[in-house]
Amino acid sequence: MSSKTEEILTMTKKLSKTDRANEKKGLVIVVSGPSGTGKGTLISGLMELDPAVTYSVSATTRERRYGETEGVSYYFKSRAEFEEMIANGEILEWDEFCGNLYGTPKSALQAKIDAGIDVILDITVKGARSIKAAFPEDSVTVFVLPPSIADLEKRIRGRKRESEEQLRDRIANAEHEIACIKEFEYVVVSDSITEAPVRLKTIIDAERQKVRRNPGLLKKFSGDGVGDNGTCSGTDNGGDEARN
Ligand code: ADP
Ligand code: 5GP
């Protein structure tokens, strides 16, 4: 059995009985925001609070940094290997960021959604647009803002990963990305390592409870005046407005 299949089976077991009975598809949680804003820290905090959420490991041509693990942080590829993955249709969306390519592997993401497993992605604004277009019903987009640009610069400097030139490049890019915030459904300010993940979890919990994300419940009660077969009393539209 491949490690991906094993991971999916383990995660499926972790799903609550109610979620499985409700035939829920996995929710795709898209997190974007400037480099250094705290997306990685926020996602780690969220995954501690909510172990049912899994991480979508991207492929990249960027060099591996100290402390990063192949297949956990990223799948590290040469440019030729990455281009071959695109040509073979293995990459769902990709973007170029500060001279490197980054992309979301398609099959792992699709398998998790189909198995009802929630997946979180840390991707660029362009990537977020592509994922929203691919999964308009099953995704939620969250933009992560730093408390201020000064804090952002301090954070990038503080983690001592980038050269001065790369830092400038990332700050310039940050301003372009923040300009796109209106395309997103939610915003989280990464002002606290403990509280920001709680706010992200609140968003995810609310999204999971959306009526259209619980088709099994609708089916269970259809015929009793709820769902597609019943007629909602008091409206002449069968409740379609409330469902969106
Ligand atoms: P990103 O994934 O967006 O590039 P990181 O999660 O790597 O950002 O965070 C960048 C730096 O900022 C790290 O050194 C991290 O420890 C720090 N950091 C992240 N979130 C906060 C926060 N809420 N308060 C203070 N520092 C933070
Ligand atoms: P870093 O080099 O700091 O790990 O990542 C740089 C940027 O690439 C971050 O903004 C991150 O969100 C983005 N990124 C990482 N993986 C992907 C991906 O699969 N697709 C896209 N579009 N962006 C990604």
C-alpha cells in the first residue's frame, strides 16, 4: 500500500461517524498571503487544534532549506522534473514566485476531497484563484494579513532565511498580493500565535456546517419537507436563496 493511500485510510478513520453518514466531501481550505506573514505558523497551529485537517504538500523547484523534509514540507523538483509533471497533467495549479515554480499535485488533493478529508493549502493568490475555479463549491479562501508591513518585514528578517535582495523581492510582492484581498472570502490577521489559529478554526467549522455541504442530512429528511424533494413552507422558491 502506498504511503498516500495509508494516510487517506487513517484520515478517513478519524472522520466522525456523522460526517461519514452525511456523505460530506472534503473541504479545500485555501490560505494565501504575503510570504513571512505567518501562514505556515497559522496552519501548524490550526492542525494542532483540528487534527482532521491535512496539509497539501506542494511541488517546488526552490532549494530545500535547513529543517525542511522532502514529502512533508515540499516535493523538491528540478525545473525539468516540474515541467514534466505539468506536461503529464499531474499539477492542478502552479505559479512562479520569486524565480521558483510552486504547484499543487492533483491526484492526492482529489483523493482526499473524494474521501471526505479536509485539506489545507498554502498557496499564492494566483493559485487561490485556480483552486476556487476548480472547486467552487468545496473550497473556502482565507487571506492572511500581517498586523502591519513593518511587522511583516521584521518577521521575514527574524527568520533569517532570505538574502537582503530576496527580502526586498518578497516585500514588493506582498504589496501586490494584499491588493487582491477583496477576491477572498475571509481574512485572518496573524497577530497572535495562539489566537489566530482559533479564528481560522471558527471559519472552517462554520463552512463545514453549511447546508449544501451536508447532502446526507438533506437526503435523510427529504420527503419530510426538508431537502430537494420537500417544498419549503412560507416561500415560493423551495428555499433556494437560503441554501447559498
Ligand atoms: P509564511 O509561512 O507566511 O511565510 P511563517 O509562518 O514562516 O510565514 O512566519 C514568518 C515568521 O514570523 C516566523 O519566524 C514566525 O515564527 C513568525 N510569526 C508567525 N506568526 C507570528 C505571530 N502571530 N506573531 C509573531 N511572530 C509570528
Ligand atoms: P516559500 O518559498 O516561502 O516556501 O513559499 C513561497 C510562496 O509560494 C508562498 O506564498 C506560498 O504560499 C507559495 N506556494 C507554496 N506552494 C504553492 C503551490 O503549490 N502553488 C502556488 N500557487 N503557490 C504555492
